[in-house]
Amino acid sequence: MPTHPASSRSGASGADASAGPAAAAPPAEVDAVIIGGGPAGLTAALYLARFRRSVLLLDAAQSRLSKIPRSHNYPGFAEGVTGTDLLAMLREQTLRYPVHAVTAYVDTVERRGDGFEVGWAGGSARARQVLLATGVTDIPPAMPYVLEALRAGVLRYCPVCDGYEAIDQAVGVIADGEAGVGEALYLRHFTPHITLFMEQGAAALDEGARRRLAEAGIAWADEPIDSIRHWEERITVRHGQRETVCDSLYCALGLDIHASLARRLGARTNDDGYLVIDDHHATTVPGLWAAGDVSQGLNQITVAMAGGAIAAAAMHRRL
Ligand SMILES: Cc1cc2nc3c(=O)[nH]c(=O)nc-3n(C[C@H](O)[C@H](O)[C@H](O)COP(=O)(O)OP(=O)(O)OC[C@H]3O[C@@H](n4cnc5c(N)ncnc54)[C@H](O)[C@@H]3O)c2cc1C
């Protein structure tokens, strides 16, 4: 029963069903519910709407894309593009099609016959298929000025994204475990000026870690990290009685992977916590698909978009 309800169209402005009294109520039943409106979810919604499938897009509006001060590795933008601009462009394009978009946090996805019942505060809908594009959240250091430093681009989360911008700069890595050693070694390809700051101090580094760091010429701070301060495009890390000034500070404190809705349905995750998917982005639960950062693979905008497109094409064939 492919449907294409023009009545549920959100409009070119991206008007949101939750935006006010004039907004249309979400449809009770759709071909596909997409949970998450970052690059993965928006691309999947665009494809499915163009395949003439009815789509309900539910998004809590916390895309990682919106945290990017300026990306230089997203193709097509030689001068780079800010995350908020790119997100707005993607939304504007997708919402030209009959996608019903609601700003909401989805609390439940439950099996109903061959399909699913999706629930959020104030609403629910039945879907024949569900795509999870819920992404991840970076765990920030628990100290003041983190947001300011992130916005200024001096606190960073992704060396794959912007290691190139750190070439030959003074770079710090803040971590609380082995991942910090790996991140420091990864960054060594870009710059020889690296200091590793362990939240709990160098006592957390065993002999093997110290040897690998020393062999790569990477310094580490002995004291636990106390605070960070953003000043004139640089970042000062205070540890004990000492301060180290860096051009940028990479945070390797881990990720919160938003896979719990799928796990509750019995979907398998890998050892790192990412949803296991096949070549078509099907999870291990029939009718449940996943794309973007929440699923295994490289956490990148282009990869999220590709995953959304692959999943949407496979979902269309199944519907
Ligand atoms: C600081 C920073 C810089 C980066 N720089 C780059 C870069 O230069 N190049 C690059 O390629 N990548 C970069 N990335 C990574 C990139 O942002 C992500 O790979 C990309 O946004 C992933 O897209 P996604 O659609 O999977 O998830 P997201 O963009 O995170 O979108 C997920 C959406 O799902 C929503 N959601 C989650 N749970 C629910 C729920 N239960 N109900 C409803 N909605 C929900 C969230 O609120 C969010 O809106 C960067 C990331 C950060 C943090």
C-alpha cells in the first residue's frame, strides 16, 4: 500500500507539525518512519519521498552537524561550509517533498504485526518500516567553557575531519583511557607538537602506553587536568600548577551511541556499541534499518548521507 499523502506535506519552509496550531497533525500510519534528522535521516527522507513513499521524520534537533564550526572535507564547498548552513540546506531540500517532519524525541519503537508503532511525547504512528538515524553524542570534558571553545573550533572531536587544519600546530589531546593514546598517535601524522592530558593524570598511563608515546615523540602531562580556557584563538589547559597553551585540543572521552531503541527491539550491536548492519543497511531486526553515526562505519557526513541513500533504496524495494 504505497501512499503519497500530499495533505501531510510540510512545505518548502520546513514547517514543523509541532510548530504551532496551524501545523497538520502527523499521519497515523506511514510507509516509513525515520528517527533522526541529521544528514543520514534527511537524505533517507529525501530519497523515500522521491520514491513516492509516505514518510514521517521525527527529530530531536541535536544533529552533530550543527556543532561543526566549518567543515573543509565535505565535497562541493571549496571554502568550507558551516554545519548549521549545511543542515539548513539539507532540510530545505528534503522538506520541498511530502515529508511530514516533527521535532520530537522518540521514546519507544515496538513491533506491531509486520510493522512498528513509534511513540513520542504527545503522539504515536504506525510504520511499515523504520530507519534509525539517531547518531551519537560526543562526551565533553566536565568543565566550563567547553561550548565556547567548540564554537571557536579550538576544541575538537574528530581528527579525521580536521586533522589537516592542525598540521604542525601545537595540539593537545584530552582523554581518560587508552583511546587517548590512539588518538594522539593518529594525530602524530599531522603534527610533531602533541601533548596528551589524562583527566586523572599520567598515573593512568601504563608502561606500554608511555613507551609508544615516547617513541612517537608525544609529550604527556603528569598532573590531572583542571580546566581549559579559550583565549585569542588558542586554548590553555591548566593541569596542577602548570599551564600548556595549544592551538587546538582534541577530546577523546568517547561517544554515547544512540542505539537503545533498536537494542530494545533485539537489534545486535558490535563490540563498540554501533548497530550491526548489512550491505543494504538492514539491522538484524526485520524492517528496522540504520544509517549514519549510529551504525558501524566511519563517522562522517558523506558516509551518513550514503548510508541514508542505500537504506532508503532498500526500504523502497521492500515496501
Ligand atoms: C565538532 C564536530 C566536527 C565535525 N566535523 C566534521 C567534518 O568536518 N566532516 C565530516 O564529514 N563530519 C564531521 N563531523 C561528524 C558529522 O557531524 C557526523 O558524522 C554526522 O552529523 C552524522 O550524521 P547522522 O545523521 O548520523 O547523525 P546526526 O547528525 O548526529 O543526527 C542525528 C539526529 O538524530 C536525533 N535523535 C537522536 N535520538 C533521537 C530520538 N530518540 N528521537 C528523535 N531524534 C533523535 C538527534 O537529535 C539528531 O538531530 C563532526 C562532528 C563534530 C561533533
